[in-house]
Amino acid sequence: MMMMSSRNVSAGDAIPNFVCVLMIGSVFLTVVNTQATLGSASSHDELLKTLLDGYNKLDKPPNFVTVNFGLAVIGYDVDEKQRTLNLHTWHRLASTARWEDRRFVWDPKDFGGLQVLRVPSSLVWLPDVTLINEHKERSGNGRSMVSNKQEQNVLIYNNGEVLYMPVMYFSALCGKGDMRTTEWPFGHQTCSLAFASWTYPGTQLGLALPTNNYTSDFQDVHLRGNWVIQDIGWHLRDTLDMTSLPLPGHAMVEVTFAIQGNCDKFLATLQGPLIAALMLMLASLWMPPALTLAVAVFNTAVILGLFTYYSSYLPVDYEEPLLYSAMVTYMKSLLMTQAVVGIWTLLLVPASRAVAQGLARSVRARMKAVFLSTFAAFDPFQQQHQHQDATTIMASSWSPHHHHHHHHYPRDDCIRDEEDATAALILASGQAVMFCVATVAALVAHCRFLYYPYYRHYYDTESTV
């Protein structure tokens, strides 16, 4: 009993001792981490103070600076009317052993093993790489790395390399040779962005192409509009050969965007209402005149509204797009056909109905005369009987005691019904002919517009060969 109780007491004492050891260990680790953190913070502050002591951000690094220029697209849209390409991008200005600032070199052993320093971009020198062909109304005057309003940090490495990745918005003007408005809104288009240093010549600051293609994947790019980026090309240019730029001797990087129009929805929304207006116009030939007038007014309003709306999307200069000429031709022909149909229905149909009735009466009388004369030639008794009937009718009609009483017999009603039926047949035949003529005229004018996608595909195939 005594031995068992002593064992229980020793086991009970071991548990509190183990808990105390854990608490002491955790306190020790906390103190060590706190000292390390304070040491790191103090090292960071000491390094920053050392590097920026006597540093002037307005002075360019004393050595030749080669800027490795990269660009990654976050979102974009194309303004066909203003002929601009708008990009929401982040830029990569890397100094991977090519942008060396000797003022930013240190030994990590002297500063707690720090190899990277993060400082605000407003505290260091930045290359004034600027978009030359910018659209100032959209992106602002002199949009460059230095004039970026959204300040981001720069990464400074212990060997003097600097990494700067600002998020910026650019709007570039595309040249006449880049975007061919004759193929609007389809076809392959290109738009080039020219980046160069605004003040430093090529002897002091150079630009290099990116080692990695940051824009090879466009699946995650936010697209606004009907244009899709197919490819991006990078080229080094010398502005000495470009007299249009006021930067002689400055190195320039030209980024060329190859874009493809994807405007099937645009064409469908344009063709759909026009085809519906065409069908409604042709159906108005069989409607009452009041409805025909209403349909004509409605179609005219729809056509003019579509013309006004889609004209606002057309480019304002250079060549006239093929789609625009086809659209104008079709709308004019549709309006002219609508006017002809309206005149036919409102003015010619009442007159043609009377003409048709007279024509039917004349045809019936002539057919009856031909039939009777042919039958009388083979029946002398019937011919003599008709002569007596004619003599009796003439005598009775000239008799002074004859009273003119007009009686309507069922035979006269049948004759009138036959004349109306013949007149309706003639009128329906005229309407059918008018319907065919209007349909052929509208389809001939509509042919170029309807088959424009096939023409565009053929044109693109021929242009890429």
C-alpha cells in the first residue's frame, strides 16, 4: 500500500512539471522571434537610411541603364470611331543585370541577411518611358512611368537591380496603315504602341525586349467590345529613322497588337430588324390600305432609327467601310420599295379594282358575243329566233306606251358575281406580280448585305495568303 501511494504521487507531480516546461519553451521562442523581428525591422530601417543618405532621385544612375521592358494586359477595348486601342495593363521594368544602380548595392551579411528592399516608387529614380502615340484625351497628357498617379513600391535587390511594376491605363492612337476601316467591323487589324524615353538619348538609356512573353495567354484578359487579341509582337526601333517623332537618337520599343473582329452579334442585330421590315413590307401588299400606311410609317421609322444608331459606330475618317456602303444601299432600296408599295396600295388599288371590273365585264361580253355568233352559224332556227327577239325588243323599246320598269333577276346577280370574281382574280394577279417584283428588287439590293460575312471570309482568306 505504501509503495503504490508513492508511485501515484510521483506520477501526479510529473504532469505539472511537463506543463511548466512547455510554457517556458513557448515563452523562450516568443522572445527569440520578437528579437528576430525587431532585428529585421531595425536592419530594414538601417539599410534604407544608408541607401537613401545623400541619394537624389532626380539624378540618373551614373552607369549606362538598359531597361528590360515588359507589358501584361489586364483588360482592353477598341474604339473604332476614334481609332484607338485602350489598354489596362501592368508594366514590368526589370533591371535583371541590365539596370544597375551602383548606389543600391550592399552586402546582406551587414544587414541581417536582407536581400530585397521594398520602398515607395516616389523615393527612387524611375526611367521616363512614355507612350509616344497616346490619345491624350483618354490617357492624359504625357502618360509615363514617372507620371503614374497610382504609386506602387519598387523592389531593390542587393546587387543593384530594380523591379518596378505599375498598374496603368493607356489609350493609343492607331495609325492609318494599321487599322483598315474598309474592313470594319471585321478583318484582321493591327495597332502599334511605341514606348520610348522622353528625355534620355540612346547613349544614356536603352530599351530591351522582355525575356518572357507576359502576354502569351489572353484567356483571363477582360474584353470589352467585339475585338479579340490574336498575337503581340515586340520590336526594337531607332527613332533616328522616324522623322515624325521628336525624339532623335532615342531607343524605342514597339508593341504591335494583332486583333481580330468578332462582330457576328453586331451583324445579326443589324440584319434581323431589316429582314423583319422587308417581310412586313411584302405582307402589307395583302393588307387593307389603312394597315399598309401604318406599316409603311413603322418600317420607315425603324430603318431611319437603325441608320442613325449604327452610323454613330462608324469610323469618322479615312476610307468608307464596305459594310457601311452595303447598309446604305440596302436601306435606300428598302425605302424606295416601301414607297412603291405604299403608292400601289393607297392609290392604284382602288383605281385598279374599277379597271379590273370593267376589264372583266368587257372580257365577258366579248366572250359571250363570240360564243353566240359561233353557235348561230350552225343553227339557222336559233339565228332567226334571235332576230325576231331583237326586232320585238326594239319595237317595244320605242313604243310610246312602254313603261321602263327595271327588274333584277337572279341571272343578273350571277353575272355581277362572275364579274366581281373575275375582277378579284385580275387584282390578285396584279398584286402577285407586284409582290414578286418587290421581292426580287429587295433581295437583289439585300444580296450584298446578306452575304457580307461570306465575302468577308473570302477577303480575309485572300489577304492572308
